[in-house]
Amino acid sequence: MNTAALLKKYNVAAPRYTSYPTVPYWDTENFSANGWLGSVANTYLSYKNEGISLYIHLPFCESLCTYCGCNTRITKNHSVEVPYILAVLAEWGMYVDALREKPKLKELHLGGGTPTFFSAENLELLINGILENAILAPDAELSFEAHPANTTTGHLTTLYKLGFRRLSLGIQDFDPKVQFLINRFQTPEQVALITTQAREIGYTSVNFDLIYGLPGQSIRGLTDTIKEVIAMQPDRIAFYSYAHVPWLKPGQRHYTEKDIPIGDEKFALYHSGRQLLDGAGYKDVGMDHFALTTDSLFQAMTEQQLHRNFMGYTSQHTHLLIGLGVSSISDCWTAFAQNPKTVEAYLDKMNLGTLPVEKGHFLTDEDLEVRKHILNIMCKENTVYKEGIPESVYGRLLPLLHDKLICVTEKEIRITARGKSFLRNVCMAFDEKLWLKQPKTQLFSSSI
């Protein structure tokens, strides 16, 4: 079966597996905030020497990018910045109290929304407040997401002085037709300027986000975009499939299904994009990610140290990830917790002095076992069952084995070169909760 036929066959709704169980399958009824804090403290005591990861969600944007699936709040009112920062710092204080000491910080990421919606001065207020209650590890990785159209030299220099060395720019596509439909505007010149400034200041890793399958996108337009990107030589590139979920994100109704490339047209976008990146020396890293061989993400993969969590792929492996701010998800390895999804609900809980977790899940022994194999496939492209592959899992793997996407022995499952584009499909074979209870409505985006 050729590549196009495989892409068509396996283009099914599938989780992205930033966690297992996936959020729709959490057992929220048996979750409690007190139990969650107890799990956090236990994990911290068990792994305190490795340090912790911290994700801070900054939801505000001045305009809505209609393709976006993130949790955002659209406003031009910048007076929201300081109250939100103070709430985040108060939440951080609750976790530090639960840990009973200042933790070692191994990784910190600012996501959004648009972190550069906040002024450089207010971002400094936020980070200084975090670091007052943490010990920054010598090899800590600090990174932030930025909009090319509003990132200033002040943002870059201020965050660099605070320890940030990695920058991620949301590009998506440079084609003016696509930018109009998705309401996201930035020019190659703006992106090149920020990239150059960042490197001159001292940033050691620059990531660009690109999306295939956007409304109005064409092979020619995407090819031109990727050629512009390659000329700027970002250290990493995330090449994501557009997730069309208008039932969750009404902004995607700005265009119609007729504008969106599907089927063979979308597969061609994906295939041509991958070929261009491969030809420019970018190497596959896990799912949707490409990196130069000099980047730490590629090096982590070659050293079998690649990790995946709610922030995506990372070269830092920690068992405790704390998410701060609206909609953030935390992971203490044996449990997950998510904050309220609206700014008002989040701030209401903070004003009451209550830990702002809204729902969560305590992992069972079976959950932990399944999670281990999914993480192995996502990060190492193989996994081993000590007692042999369970019959149920093996049965689900047979179509993938027949199509030569995996190699299987009595105990091991390994991804083939052909199968690297189908990691989500392979992981579905392990997902016991998905097979026990098939969704009656569409919960996940298409895998390709």
C-alpha cells in the first residue's frame, strides 16, 4: 500500500496522547482537591532531586485567530494583566506551601493565548514572583510562546535576563489568503527580524509552529512558506495537522468546510511539507516535530531521553508538572488535575483562597501500565511487555503490522520508518478506555 493510501486508511479521529487516560476518560467523580495535593506532595518527595516542571497559561489575545484550539480570552484591555499575574502567583504559593519548601525548577514554559500580550515589565513581575519561591536548576530550560506581530526587543531582552533561552513563534502560514481566513497576520520579514534579534541576544533554540490543512491552503503556498522558514533556520519546527473542531471552537465557523483541504489534498500538503523539511536536514522527533541535529530535542531523542507531557515534547524529564492559570493541566504522575476553563471561574476560586482545580483523575495501576507503553511509543518508538504482548493489544495491532507500520516480537513493538507518521494510530491499540467505551460524539481531531 502506498503512502497516500495509508494516510487515507489511518486518517481517523484519534487522541494526541499528551496524557493517558485522555481527558474525556478521566474519572472525575472520585477526584478531590485534597487528594490531588496529597498526590503532588508524595510525588515531590519521591522525585525531588530531579526537579519539577512548571507551565503557566497566559490566555489573553488582542484578536481571535480563528483556527486556534487553545483556551483564550480576547481583549484589548491590558489592565487585566496585573490582576491575573497576582492570581497566578497566589496559586503558585499554594503549591509551594503543599511542598513545604522551595522546589528545584527544571523547566518553565509560558503558553497561551499570547504571552507577549503582557508587557515586558509585567512578565518580569510574574517570573520574579515565581523564582522567589523556587530554586532554578543550573540546567533549567525556560521557554515562551510569542506572536511575531507583537513581540518586542523588550520582551526578548527582559526574558533573556531572567533565564529564558528558548523561543517559540507561531507562524502557521505566510500565504496572505490563508492569513486572512484564519485572522493571523505576520510577514516573513517580521519573523526573520525577531529570530535574528533573539539569536543576537543569546537565545539558543528557536521553534516555529506551522500547520497543514488550514482553510485556503495550497501546495504552492505551503511550499513557499516552508522555503521561507528553512531560510531562517529555526532549530525546531512543529508541523501540526489543523484540527477542525467547530463544535468546540466557534471561531472556526469564520470559514466553511469547503475552504478546508481534506482527503488527498490534505495528505499532499503533509507529504510535501515533510519532504521539504527532510531535504533541509530536519529530523523527525516523535510526532509532529522536527529538529536540527544540533538541537537539544533531537539529542534527547538519540539518547533515549525524550519526554512528552501536557506541554508537548521536551528534553527535560520530570515526574511533577504543575500548571498555573486558567485551564492549565497538572500532572504528578499518579494523578492529573485541570483548572477552570474561564478566567472568571479561575479568579473566583483564587479570590476565595481556594486551590483552583476543577476536575482531575487518579491513575490506577492499569492506567500507569498503559501510560508507560504509550509514552514509550511516543518518545522511543518502541515498547516492551515483560510478560508478552496482551492478546487484546496484539489483535488491535494486526492491521498496523500487516501494513508494515510496526515490527512485533513476542514482547516488543517497534515503529518502522514507514510508521513514524502513524504514532497516534499505534497508541490507540493500547488505549483500553477508548476501546471499552467508544465515543458517541466526535471528541478528537483526525490523526493526519
